Amino acid sequence: MKQMEITGVVPNYVTYCILMDGLCDAQRLSEAVDIFSLLIAKELQDVYAYNIMIKGFCKEGLLAKADELLKNMEDNGCFPDECPSIQLLEDL
């Protein structure tokens, strides 16, 4: 992402989500969290971005963090669909 910024390419919401998803899959959750925090700061988060992070936390066995994020969705103006709930149930 830094290379994109250096060359003048401005990442958009889709770019951020693809990066978060890839980082979660590569077990680089802390970097995905950083990008997700950036989305929240820019008020670009939505259900899809939350789902990516909830899935990432679940894959790492961090179910309490996934549940906490699920509970914080509504506070940030997002209303969960069935995907995060299903992910949490599958990982129990």
C-alpha cells in the first residue's frame, strides 16, 4: 500500500478490502486491523469490511475479538447480516 501511495495511486474502498482479506488469509491479522482502522477513520467501513475482519479473527481463534467487533458494528452505523453470525457459529 505504501508503494501505491509513493507512486501517486490512491487506494479506494475496494483496494482496502482486498488487502484486508489477503492479509487475513496470510495470517497477518495485525496489518489487516491497521487497514480496517483506517477505513473506520475515513468512515468507509460497511458490513463487507466488518465481515472480512470477523472472519480473520475467527480464523486466528480470536472469537472474543470477533464477537466484540460484531457488537461494535451497530455503534459504527453498520447492521450485521447473517455472514458474521454464521462465521462465529462455525468456529465455536
